Amino acid sequence: MKKEITIYDIAGQLGVSPTTVSRALNNHPRVNEKTKKRIYKMAEDLGYQSNIFASNLRRKKTFNLGVIVPRLDSPFQSSVLAGMEKVASEAGYNLIISQSLESLKKEIANAKTMFNSRVDGLLVSLAADTGNIDHFQPFFQKEIPVIFYDRVPEQNQFTGVVIDNVQAGYEATTHLIQQGCTHIVHVLGNPKVNVYTDRLKGYKYALMDHDMPFQSSSVIHTALNEHAGEGIVGQLLSMSSVPDGLLVSNDTCAASCLIALKKRGTLIPEQLAVVGFNNDLISRMVEPNLSTINYPSFHMGEVAVKNLINHLSDEDQQLLQKTETITLRSSLIVRASSNRNNT
């Protein structure tokens, strides 16, 4: 490996002191502009790299924020990250992003890497099989702030940024009932994940409030991806009582179901009304357009980072422990896939 260029090399080439070089590279007013330009030019010619990491460590800050997401290929998580990056960049912070791939083991490894990288704070959306959060204890013990978002721990003593998933599930199910649906199937992901258990509660509450029985056979747990539609539709059409309503916990999977239903000649929404979740781009690209719950993902990323940076800038190091869960507003968007009133 080629020798690392230092301020001493620059000083030797120009016949100035290392202190002058250091001051110039830090834009110190005591160094005149002509000398600064000579030093900048020599630094560039020699390939000098400023050791920002070491400089930041001396100030006890790295200006890096760690982010652990379940999957980077999720439209929802991509939008959250875009919101995070916007706020972080404006405040002079960088994001270090990793994915757990829905694995607790990988999430533990990611957390350890983030801790050893000395991030100033951490943002986490938990993996599907994360049962406890002991692997974040080093952060808590060292008072490095951690904010959970979307998928949050069951313990409520940690700051989290969420939507009211119970209310969202209730609103989507109620909409299908109001469209005349009498047999509604709910498709959702891993039942260990808080967002899915909460949406299932909302689904059940809506059925209860409209005197409709809950049937466990009307709940399908599956991978919520673009390949799931064929299998889900196969299950729907093989039921003794074919459903007339379908609530799917993300838009990618809902769109996949929509395509599979159309292949089989099912009329949407006349025979089967469909509602998705997240208001992803795909919901506006399929035909008919997909009704969905608008989940403010970009705003969630903004809010999470703003709160983390506010804490890092605040002298009160107990701020996060005093902050309750932040619940963002979601809303139902009715489109052609479920709107029987306009058909």
C-alpha cells in the first residue's frame, strides 16, 4: 500500500510549518489566502486525505448516524431512508445503513458494527424474529440515543416513531364492509412483528363492530412480496365461501394479488374489492388503481432523524427516555380497486 500523505509531507514540499498546513486545511483566519491556496494545491497534487474520523473523535462526535433496516429492497424502507437522508444531510450528519435481512443474528452483528463504528446515534426498524433487544444494551449503557421506527419493541420505555396500525387496519376493513363485502380476507406478514399484529387487531375490531364473525381461516400469513399473489389467489378461490373483500398489508403484495385475480377473470371490485397498505408507487401504476392506507414513510424518516439530532444537540441527556412514542397520521385512500359505489 502506498504511503499515507501527512501534513508534514505538505509542509516539507512548501517550506512552511506543519502548524500552518493544519490551520490552512481547517480554513483558519490566521493563514493568508495566498498561502492557503498554495497548501490546498499541494495537498491535492500529493493526494492528501484529511483524517476526518480522527478529528471528530477528538471532538467526541463522528457526525455519523447508524440505521438498521429489515430490508433495503422495500419501497417503504427506501422512502423512509430518503426522508432520513434529507434531514441528516441538512444537519451535517452522514448515514451508515445496514440491513438485517429479517434475521436477529444479523441484526445483532449490525448493532455491534454500529457501536464499534462509534455512531452518534442509532435508528432501528426491527427484524421479524427479534424477540428482545438486549443487543442494544451497549448503546443504552453508554447513553448513545436509539430511536425505533415502524417496527418497534413491545416495551414502551423506548422512543418510537409509528402510525396507529390498529386504527389503520380498522379503517381499511370498515371501508370494505361499507362497500358491501361480507367475507373479507386479511393477508399479512410475520405475526411476531408489531405492525402486523396491530393491523390484525384493527381488522378484528371492525368485524366485531359490524356484527361480523371472525374466522381464523380468513387470515393468511405469508411473505409480502411480488411473487406471493399467485399462491394467495389460489387459496382465496379454493375457499368454500369465496371472499368478496381482500385487505393486504403492503401494496407490492396487493398488486401481485390484483394481477393474479385479473388473470383468472375475477372482476375488481365487483366480485372482489382489494385494499393494500403504504401508498407505494405501485398502487398508482396497476389497473385498477389500488385503494391503500397512506403511510407517511418519507415523513417518518424525517421525524425520526430530527428527534435524534435534537437529542444530540440537547444538554439534557435523558430527553429520549422522557419522550413518548410519536404517532404519525395515516389515512385511507379510496381508489378503483375497492370503490364499488362508482362502478
